[in-house]
Amino acid sequence: MNQTTDTDASADLGGLLVLLLKGVLYQDGDARRWAHLLQLQNRVRDYVAVLGLELILDEAEGYAFLRSRQEETTEADNNPNQELPRLITRRQLSFPVSLLLALLRKKLAECDAGGGDTRLVLTRDDLVELLRLFLPDSSNEAKLVDQIERHISKVVELGFLRQLKSGDSKAPPSYEVRRIIKAFVDAQWLSAFDARLEDYRRLLAAQDENNG
């Protein structure tokens, strides 16, 4: 490999690391960077391992991201003095946001089982109705919808929903469920989904009483 090629590869590696430290890399979002990641993934894994991170790459679903290494987390729990500085921040989610993520994951599983379109697109109204069923009853419809829209915005911010562009400014927004949600809400979690929903319902009701 000549010096120019070495320099290009280093530049590609550096660019990939910056992108991955900032968030998720999607194949459909940056095909060129995705191709570079497939070529350089072993070097990326070696580099981020030094930082206590691991590369999660799903070539079939077309996404990649970094997370703290499981073994590092376990060791740190046993000996806090050995813990590396945490580069990937853990986020505490509210009950409604956690519930919406679970419901979206279930909808994606149903979509996959149907064998139809690999993309799951839901309107704002679809999401409102999806979540409304599990929220405490409210006499103020507008306030309830506003609350749900804030939960939707949070899920968009987390990267599990992507708002789609629309030519009709008066139409309710539509969202694509990003398939990376499968990496965070797994099949084992879904197997106990019905029981979890009942837990969420009780917790949300209690939370609503406390806020009231």
C-alpha cells in the first residue's frame, strides 16, 4: 500500500470514528461512509476497544453504532476504581417514551411477520392512537395530544423515528420507524410484552396522580 493510500485510509477511519462517536451511521443516510465502514470495521473495532467501546454493526438492517463494552460495565460494577470515563451517555427515559418504544418495536415485528414492505411508516395520528390506549384518561383532548407529541419528538431525538418530508403542509406528519430499534428492544423483551404493558399502565396512572 503506498503512502497516498495509507493517508486516505487514515482519513476514512478518522471520519468514521467521529461520525460513530456522534451517533448512528445508516447505510441509506451515507452510502459512501457505510462502504468505508464495511472495509475498515476491524480497525474501527480495535480503535474503539481501547476507549472501552464496541462497534455494533448490522449489515442486513443497515446501521452501526457504538456502545459501552459489556465486560467493561461488569468490571466497573465490581471495582469502580477501574472504570474508564464513559463516552456513551446513558439516558433515563420517561415511562411514556419507554412505552412508545416498546409499542413501535411490536409494530415493527408485526410488519416483518407480514412479509410486506420492509419500511414501517406511521402518521402522527397513528402514533397518538397507539399510545392513547395506555395513557390515563383525560378530559382535555388537546392537552393529551400535546403530551403525546412531546413523547414522539423525544423518540425522534433518540433516533428511533425519522420524520418524513411531505408536500402537503396541512397533512399530519408521517414517521418511519428506524430498524435500529431492534437492537435496543430485543425479542426476549417482547416475549414479556403483555405483562410489561400492564406494569406500564399502573406506573403511568400513578405518575399522573402524583403530577395531579
